[in-house]
Amino acid sequence: MTEKLKTDSKKTIVELNGVVKHFGEIVALDGVSAQIREGEFFSLLGPSGCGKTTLLRLIAGFEQPTKGNIIIDGFQMHGVEANERPTNMVFQSYAIFPHLNVEENVGYGLKRLNLGKDETARRVDEMLNLVDLDNYNKRPAHALSGGQRQRVALARSLIMKPKVLLLDEPLSSLDKNLREQMQVELRHLQRNVGITFIFVTHDQEEALTMSDRTAVMFEGQIVQIATPQEIYSRPKSKRVASFIGVMNFIEGQLLKGGDQNTTVDAGILGNVKVNPDQMPIPLISGPVTIGIRPEMLTLLFEDQDRIEFEISGVILESAYFGDMTYYTVQVKGLESPLTISMRNTAGRRVLEDGESARVGWGAESLVILKKSEL
Amino acid sequence: MNSNKNTLKVFAYSYLIFLYAPVLLLPIFAFNDSTIISFPLNSFTFKWFAGLTQETYLQESLKNSLFVAISTSILSTCLGILASRASARYEFFGKKSILSFLILPLFLPEIIIGVALLVVLMQLGLPLSLWTVILGHTLVCTPFSIAILNSAFANMDMSLEEASLDLGETRFGTFKRVILPMVSPGLIASLLIGFTISLDEFIIAFFLTGTETTLPVYIWGQLRFPAKLPGVMALGFLMLLLSLILLLLVEFFRRRMNRITEDQANVQFGNLFKT
Amino acid sequence: MMDRVKNWFSSDSSRGLTLIGLPFSFSLLLLAAPMLLIFFLGFWTQDYLDLDRSFSLDNYIEAWSEPMYRDLMLRSLGISATVTLATVMLAYPMAYFISFHGGNRKALWLFLVTIPFWTSYLLRVFLWKVILGYNGVLNSALDWLGVIEEPLTFILYNANAVIITLTHAWAPFAILPIYVALEKIDRSYLEAATDLGDGPLKSFLRITLPLSMTGVVGAALIIFIPTIGDYVTPKLVGGKDGLMIANMIQVQFMKANNAPLGASLAVSAMGIVSMISLVFLALNRRWLRKRGS
């Protein structure tokens, strides 16, 4: 099977139009709109309570929207029950039927189709092979490990050939190593099968690793839909920037807006000319927040030449992560220390607490964000 | 500390003797070759058991009791399923009051229930029969059924239901293929409890039977005739054996309930006494 | 509009009500209606077979003022209270023993405790008669042991016999709830108390007892309320002095053909018992609060 099955069709498979959901007084979703493309690995990312699971359940049909509508494969889903939709879901707890064995679980949804024993068995075996659970047919549900349950849940849903597979934080209950392994496997599986995956997670690393596009959600609204690279390097707001990875923030001023001569006064970093694409949303002159990722800052050693953008500081502390070291550096003129990450390449020494440091960056690394309270 | 434990131990064993005192007399007098129920004992005999086979009225009553007990257990379990499912899964107007009302019979003396039902039936001009007994027994057994099943339904993971729907199954199909099997140990327990309660219930049956009696009502009648007493002892002993077997069955299903739903069955039976 | 109606029909609320509709109707018909009827019946009068439905307080007045009924009522309450107290006080150490000293054999102990009660209640009461009788097991045994010369007569055909028999009959209904409540107590609380200097009695009084109160209260209510209405035991072993209100109620409904009087007795009994239970619950709540949490 080819690895990179880049989907050519830009056909929209799921369309959300102004979806609002109230639970009594509580507003879970406050007008959500999006278009999810066929064959995409699309994730819904956000902190607990942001509404991502609610949105998933609305797509699945377990709840109906208070306002707005959902269109799947061109069909209106208003009033359509969960068991009639071309979607299938992998639940957070996997929801494996404990009184049935593996093949009965996987073949559960096929029963109503009356395919006959042989055809059902064939399809079940095919699915078990796909998720690497060959010969697990007669295994009872209670004898499965977490990872195995997850595969059974996947097989059970995929065997129904849904247009969209919905996954509700399926990896959150797995330990770290297994989780990372499953992330890769799920990705491959999705590519293999070609089905649209809508994946809910609160783990930004997970979302970035696996998705074609991600929707970042806060408080019932989608604030940004973009590819992982875009979300990471061009977050639309300070909140998105903080949620994804670590970001240094510096208060500054936008001196001229919108064109080739845009300049920001980056406080201690001086005046810097930036490109319009470094402003994810258009801003007018005035106070702004400037963001720069830790890996976009660098520590220069004694033997390196001076560069254009450089200031001096002091190492407050360092955190060693094996492949990277994260430094907290106090820079004169900036109230909060900067976080800088350095790859531990061969020969590079780790700077010590108290040492003076030279902090360098490039103008193109800055992201200009709307000034806001987080 | 140890002396405390030992005193408790002595107490426990003494209390156990107290609990078994009347029951141990059953086999003693059932096998005793004497028409008088008292000491000293005579020789060992099986004749009282043999004599039971001649008592046609006894067999009639036994059949009636079985009929009533089975009907009661089925009816009360069905009502219990409906009420428990509603209670565990849905919120609706007046839920707390309705449920409190449904388990009220647990706290009413049976004579009140028996007398009240009798009055209603007489006012309506309805004849007394085994069916009126079944109605009375169902009223009394349904709270037990609800107590047992409520736990079972509440502990069921809702995502299992949703998963079934998600895979295309209808609501009724989901009930049949997922919900029912998962609460089946609770169902069995409910059926057995209902059966057992009904089989031994005297007062309500006493008030509500017509011409066909149940076993306890029959026994009550027999207690007046000294000559019949040894036979009653034999009968009682047999019933004890039957109950023991049933109890072992309940225990078996309770263990299975533990395995399937990964649950503390103690909590479930404990809920029998929690309101 | 139709949409909203349709929405309600598939909503949780309607589904819940539909499901509970059947058992609730059943209860309304077979419990609420009869109870109401009994309630109103007390206000009517019956002359042989004729029922006079005009409102009258005669029966209630008779039930409350006639010494015979008053004494019977008080005796029934006294017996119920005594039985409840005796049963719970005997059951508690047993439950405690199983919960704290039962080890691996807790299930076995519980099993053993319930077996005697899988015999017919009627037969058990009858067998107590055999035990407590003039020539009964107890007297024969005591005589054989040389403890007594004359058979004891105060143990049968009176209230004592009723109390003994019922204390036996209700045993498992007290042991099980108390056991469940005791099991729920986190043993580390007791370890903490011991660590802080409490002896075994103190830690029992300050921790175990209050925490097991829900079980005790549950047991007490399960025993007290229905015991008032017990018919079989007083009838078989109560003689004349041990009869209870249920026996009188039965007589009024059957032989005496005075259902309204029987109804007024029944309603009065239930009323008094409910009041006492509510007071008991309230007092218990105060006691628990005073104990401090």
C-alpha cells in the first residue's frame, strides 16, 4: 500500500454551519463552522471543556444541534438518528462489548446486513488483519489489553465502511510508548483506508503529529483551522500560540501596517522589519504582542561572530531533555525571562546557571499577534 | 485486643446457634417416628416423607404456589426492568417522588397491603383467586426487583449503548443485544428473589386467595392438626433444601455479575437496604 | 410547533416517563387506590353487611379511646420497639465480627447467617413454639441439665415469646445492612485514630459507630415498621397477652364485620409508626451532627 496517498479531491465530506449547542443554561458550542475534506485526517484540538467532544457527538448524531446544521456527504443530518448516519465512532473508553468476544464485537454492526456467516467471517478476518489482530477472533473481551481493545474498536467501526470515522481521544488512556506507537499506526491506517478521520484530542503534540489539518477550539468556538505547520508558526492569537508548544511573548508596537514596509518596535529587540505573512490576522498600528518560539532563538557561543539581531542575557536555569536542552534566560529590559531551546548536537556544551549568554534570533521568526489578555 | 476478638468470636458462634435453633429441629422431627413434636425422640423413619406423596391437597397447594411464585417473579422483574431502566438512564418530571412511591411497599406491613387490596377487590366485586394473590405479591416484590436492577442498569456504561446505535442497531435491538445480556445476572437475581419471597409469603396470600390455596396458607391450616405436624416437618425440610439450591444459584450468578460488569456485588445487595 | 412536539417525543424525558408509566400505573392502582380507600373507609361505618358512607369520626374515636384498643396499640408499639432494639443490638456485634474478623470467610459467614431463613416463616414460628413450650426443647434441656426443677412458663403464650421469635426472624434483615455499612468504613480511619492515641473502645465509639449509623438506622426502620403489622407470630405464640394490633385488624375485617373500625385501627397504627420513625430519623441526624464530622 502506498504511504503517501495525498488526497486530490477537495470534496467537502462534512460541513458544519453555525452549529450551536446549549445544554440548558450552558453554551457548549457557540457557532461553529468548518468544512472537512474527504480523506483528511482532521483533528479537533482544545483544552477540556472547549466543546470538541460535544461537536464530535453532534456529528455522530448522539445529540442534535440547538441551532445551525450539519451536512455529511451532501445530506442534511437534521433529525437523522445516530444509527442512520454514515459515520462511526471510536469511543474514549472503546466501549467494547464485554459479553462478546473479538469477532462478535467486530462483526456486531454487520449482523443487521444479513450477509451470511461466511461473508461476515471473511470481512471480520480482513479487518482483524488490517489492525494486526489476526487470530484473535475467539478472544473474550475481558482478556484484551488497552491497546488491543483500541484496535478492536477501530476494526469494529471500520468494517462498517463509514464515510467518516470519529475518534474521541482514543489514545488518552494508553501509556506514553504505546501512545506514540499508536499515533504512527493510526496515521498509516488512515492513509491505507482512505477514510476521513475526525480526531478529538487535548494533546497538541498528538494533533500536530497526526493531522492534515487541525481545528483549535476554545470555549465552544473554533479559533483557527490550519495545517500543523501553519498553526505552529502562524498562530492566530496569543492563546493559540500558548496552547501549541511553548512561545515567548514580548510586548511591542506595530509601527506601520499591512504592506512590505511593516515594522514592529520589539522593545528590547529593537525595530524589526517583518513580512505581512508574519501577521496571521491583519492588524493596525498600535500595541501588539510579538511571539517567538524557543527554537527560533539561539544561544551563540564565544567563538561565533556577532549577528544582526543579538542581545545579551544571563542563564537562569537549564532543563536537559536528552535531545534538547531548554534554557531560561534573563535578558535586560525584558521582564519575563525567555525560553530558548538548543539541540544537543555533538560537541556542543551545556551552558551553566549564572553564565552570561548571547541570545540571537532572526527577523522572520517573529509572529505578530493581537495584543490580548490570555 | 485479642480478648476482644475472642469474646466476639464466642458471641458469634453462640448467636449462630441461636439462629439455627429452630431450623435444626426440622430434620430432627421430620425423621422422628412419632406423631408428637417433642422430646424424647423415637426411632428414625422416612415415613413422613413418603406420606407427603399421598397428600393431594398439599400437592395442589404446592402447584398453586409454584404458579404464583413464577408469575410473580416474572411480572415483578418486568416492572422492575422498566422502572430501573427509566431511573438509571433518564431524567424526568417527578422522578424522585415516583421512585419513592414505587419502593414504598418495602416499608408497609404486609397486613395493611393485604387488607387494603382485599377491600378494593371486594368493592369492585372482583372474585378472589390465584391471580389476586399474584397481584399482591407483585406489588411487594417489585421494590426488591427495582433495588437489584437499578444497580445493574446504573453501572452499565452508556457508551456501550451508544456504540451499538452508532454501529447501526435500533434502540430495541440495542436493548436486546447489549443491555439485556449485561444486566442478565441482575435479572436472574431479581427472578430468584421474587420467586423466593412469593413462595414463602403468607399474610397477603391468606387475605387474597379464593378457593385455591398456596403452600403457606396450606401449612397454616395444617398447624391446627397435631396428626399432620410431622408431615409438615418433612415438608419444611424439603423446602429448606430447595431454598438452599436456589440460594447457591443466586450466589453463582452474583459471582458472574462481578466478572462481567467489574462491580462490587456487595454494593448491589447493599443497595437493597439503602433507600 | 410540530417540530417541538416531535422533539419532545424523542427526548429523554418522554422516554423515561413512558418506561416508568407501566410500573407506576400498577402501583397507583394497587397501592395508592387501596391505601386511599382504607383511609376513607375509617371515616365510614358498617352495620353487619351494610356500609354507610357518610362521614363519621366514630371509628377513630373508638380506636383511640377504647382501652382495649389503646392497650393493644401500646403493647404492639412496645413489642415492636423491643424487638427492634434487641435485634439490632444482637445483630451489630455479629455484623462487626464478620466485617472485622471474618477474613477470607466473610462470604461463608454471611451465607451461614442466611440459611436458617430459607425455611418457611410459619414453620419457624411454630418451631419456636416447640422450643419454648411447657414440654418443649428448652425446658427439657434445662431440666436434663438440672438447672430447673419446674418448667418455665413465662416464655410461651405471651409477649415474651413474640419478642424472642421476632428477634430471631428479623436477624438477617439487621445483620446485612449493618454489615454493608461496616464494610464501607475505610480501615485507615481506625488506624489513624489508634495512631493518634484512641483505645479500641474509643475508636469504636468515635469512628466506627457513627460511620455505620446509616446501616443501623436502615435496619431499625426495616424492622420497626413492618413488625407493628405482624400477624403470624402473635397468633401462634402470643397466647392472649401477646396479641398485637394486626390480629385485631384481621378480626374486625373478618369475623366482626366491622371493616371501617379495622381500617381506622390500621391507619392509626401506620400513622403512629410513621411519626415515631420520622422523630427517630430526626434525632439520629442531630446525634450524628453532634458527634462531629
